[in-house]
Amino acid sequence: MNPRVLLAVVVGVIGIAPMVAPAFYVTLLNYIGLYSLVALGLVLLTGVAGQTSFGQAAFVGLGAYTTAVLTTQYGMSPWFTLAIALAITLAVGYLLGIITLSMGGHYLPLATIAWGISLYFLMGTIESFGGFTGITGIPAVTLFGFKLEKEGEFYYFIWFVVLAALWCIANLLDSRPGRAIRALKQGSTMVEAFGIHPGRTKTVAFVIAALLACLSGWLYAHLQRFVNPTPFGINQGIEYLFMAVVGGAVSVWGAVLGAALVTLLKTWLQDLLPKLIGEAGQFEIIVFGVLLVLLLQYARDGLLPYLQRFVPLPPRKLPSAGDRLPHRTPPAEGISVLDEKEARKTFGGLVAVNDVTFNVGSHEVVGLIGPNGAGKSTCFNLISGALEASGGSIKFMGTEITSKTATEIAKLGLGRTFQHVKLVGTMTVVENVALGAYLRGSKGVIASALRLNTADEAAALAEAMRQLERVGLAEHAHDAANSLPLGKQRIVEIARALAADPILLLLDEPAAGLRYAEKQQLASLIKSLKREGMTVLLVEHDMDFVMGLVDRLVVLNFGQKLSEGLPENVQADPAVREAYLGA
Ligand code: ADP
Ligand code: MG
């Protein structure tokens, strides 16, 4: 089925449901809508960004209680309290995120559990919040002078908000900041090399998820017109996580699917099981748990991928042109691009890079060679900022970069590839390459969510296509990156590095895994880059590959510089023959 037709059918069903469905199901659909909003946040945070939060129910509670207290006790308008609730959530989410997310590991899940439990008891203990009995008499929301008092009326309001949120998050995921969020699971080394700050990007995802939960809570309070702490406890927090996982993160619709499935399943089990096995005990919770375990056993990525097989997405149309992104003028000939003096890196007692000195001039192609374990990749990582040097000095275009972060160095004009390929496997090839152009775009989360980024996007994707054509992989633009053979994935990494418009291109064993003809193509690509004014530092293992290609060679052995000079001189150097070729 065509996805547009399917979307129209879904929206149509949502539109007529309250007119034909029994009241009980309208109530249920209202809840599914509210849960979908929370699950949508978790699809983004957990499914896409790989961060787990057990505390979403507490953000729902924050939204509900803020409006409950402020409307009933201070007579504020619900629209005003919505702004206040979102502002509080923004502050709390930002603080929790910035403190825990840069620490990585289990800090976020633990912090969200602590946050969930403490807010729950806070709501229950504070006198003016009505304790565990809660707050009644919350006013209805007035929309364009129309009071939304009936469930069937509020239904349309909820589902309008849900569809709008789905649209915004889908837009976001398909944009410059969205690609950064989707790349987070690849680890921080890769994203930092393209100027993306992983801690900040995760915090953005966490704050968006918290805001969606808060919005759901605000809606809940004005639907129920009554709140107590029960629906905002840690149990509900876990259930929200189930919804996101059951639905799956391949598309934002996973949130709606997960919310609907979990809600309907629980309701039916609660109805059915007492009839089957008697009234004693809460069997539905056990059966529910078993069903979920089974489901996750057979559908790791949730249920949506199964359904999506029936709705094959047509390949996305790429903008044929687009404004050109800003472009650096390459440095003039004879300028020192890279100047490394006595760079040193130790890992405990091991000296991986031992006071290595060499330089690379503009428009030069320099090969860094040496046997396995010689320290080439480590040397590389010192230059790109992926590792911090233990000593010495490294200058890039005259700027001292020894203690700069990878992101700062990327901004100065350094592009790199990785020895162990780091592409986002589930993203298409062209999206991966567009990730390289991250620093050349500027549109942020809000502009992207509202689709105010079309010119920026067109330029980024057009640039990515240009780079793919340059490396000869244009026909694979729409393939998932992990469907390509490893050799081609290395070339995609080169295109991604080129999309950053670097002055200096660092390539770590780009020819590994390539066939002979592919190596020839790669060599001619590097030669043509040089003609266009690119400076290249190339780590290579394969002596034959570099001989006809580079202007100069630097040889490392056991972390030390063994030899340096023109390829033929280096090749003839007896020390090199013994250490490298003899081996
Ligand atoms: P090459 O790229 O020349 O094959 P590397 O730079 O990867 O060599 O490694 C140089 C030496 O440093 C090796 O002995 C390797 O085991 C060691 N090494 C590299 N990275 C680390 C690390 N993160 N921790 C400890 N030792 C490391
Ligand atoms: Mg290496």
C-alpha cells in the first residue's frame, strides 16, 4: 500500500472513531493518544539515541500537577500554565541531562529512577497538592472560545496534538540535528570528528522527550479534571518504556503502535483472564509480562518493522540542486598545514607514539607507514583530537591544537576516516555523507521540526550527492550503509570526510579490503584531490599502494620515527627494509 494512502486511512479512522465507537473505546483512544506522546519521546530518546529513562511518568506528573495547582489555587488560565509547565520541564530536563549524560553509562537511567521516585513522593506528601487523594476541580481547556468539556471533544484536541508531534519529530529525525541524534549510537569518537557534541546532543533528545511527556500530563489533567500521584509512579515509567520498545524505533509511528498495543492488551487481559482462571490474583500482570518477553525475543526492533513490510517506502527524492554550502579556499602552495613536534602518547607503561616529529605541507600527499602496532592510528588520533597527547606539540595551519577537542579541530578544517569503519548502518549512504557536512549547516532543532530548514537540507543533501559522485558511489546513495561491502563503506567514509570541506584529509588504511581495481580508483581519486588543492595524510600498510601515490613517506616502528623522505629513498633505506619489508 502507498504510504500516503495509508496515512490518509489512519487519519480518517482517527477522525470518525468517536462517532462510531462505543464511549468506552473513545476513553481508551484518548489514553492511547496521551501515552503515544510519551512513547514518542522515548522512541527518540531510547530507540534512536540509545539512552534509557525510567522517569518519563514523573515528567507527565510534572505537567499534570503544575497545571492542577496553578489553575485551581491561583486561578491561572490552562494555556498560561502549559507554558509554565513546559518551562519547568525544560529546566529540570536540561539539568538532569547535562549532569548525567556527559558521564555516560548507567547514570541517566539511575538518575531518572531517583527523579521518578522522589517526584512521586513529593506529589503525595505536600499538603497543598492534596496528598495521595489529589486535586479536583481542574477547569476545562477553552479553545477558540469553545469549552472542551466532553471526552469526545477532547479526543480531537488530543489527537491533533499527537499527529502534530509525530510530524515534528519525523521532520526532526530527517534533518541536520536529527542525523546527529541518529548517529549517537555509533559512539562519541565518530560524531565528535564531525563537530557534533555527543553530551549536548543526547541532552537535546532527553529534553524533547521530557517536554512531550509534560505535554501529555497537561492534557491528562484537563481531560480528567482531577489528578492524584498514582499514574505518575515508577511502574508507569517502566510501562512507557515498554510501549516504545514494543512499537519500535524505525519510525515515529512505533510510538502509537506501542501505546495502542500495550493499552489494548492490558485492557483485554484484565477482562478476559478473570473469566478464564478465576478472580483471585492479578494474573494479567504475569501474562502481560510473559507476552512482552516473547515479543521481544522474536521482534527485537519492535513490531513496526513487521508491519512496514506491507508498506514499502518509495526511495526518497533528493533535491536535484540546492544552494551551495559555504566552501573554504584551499591554502596556497608551500604553507605548513600540519606541524607535529615530539608528539607523545603513552597508554600506561606502553609508549605508543614516542616523540614523533614530522610535518605536512599544503597540497602534499604524505604516507604514514609502518608495521602493525607501530603507532600509526594512535598518531592519527592525536592529530584529530580523538586522543589527547601525553606530550609534545601539534600545530594545524599554524594553530596549536594539542589540547583542543576533536570538535574544535574539525571546525578548523580537518576531515578524517576511521580504520574500523564507523558509519551509521541503518542510515542511507547519502545521509551518512550528509552527516559530514554537519558543521557547514546551521539549522537547529526547532527550525528542523517545523520544516523551516528546506534550503539548508537541500544544500546539505546536494553536497552529499556531489561527494558521492566524486568517489563513484552515487548509485548507492539510497542503500542502507550496512548493506555495502566493507571496501565500499571505507569509500563512503572518504565521501563523508570530504563533505566536511576539509583542508587536511586524514585517511586511516583506506585501501584495506579493496580489490585491485578499486585500489586503482582510490589512488586516482587521491591524485585528483591533490590537484584540487587538498592536503592528505594517509596511513597505510600496503607499501605497493603508497609507492606511486605519495609525495613523501614517514615510517614509524615501535612508536618511533624510523625514516622519512621520498618514497624511493625510504624504500631503499636498510633500516626500513629490515623493520618493515623484511617482516
Ligand atoms: P597501528 O595503527 O600502527 O597498527 P596503533 O596506533 O593502533 O598501531 O597501536 C600502537 C600501539 O598502541 C599498539 O601496541 C596498541 O596495542 C597500543 N594501543 C593503541 N590504542 C590503545 C589504547 N586505547 N589503549 C592501550 N593501548 C593501545
Ligand atoms: Mg592502525
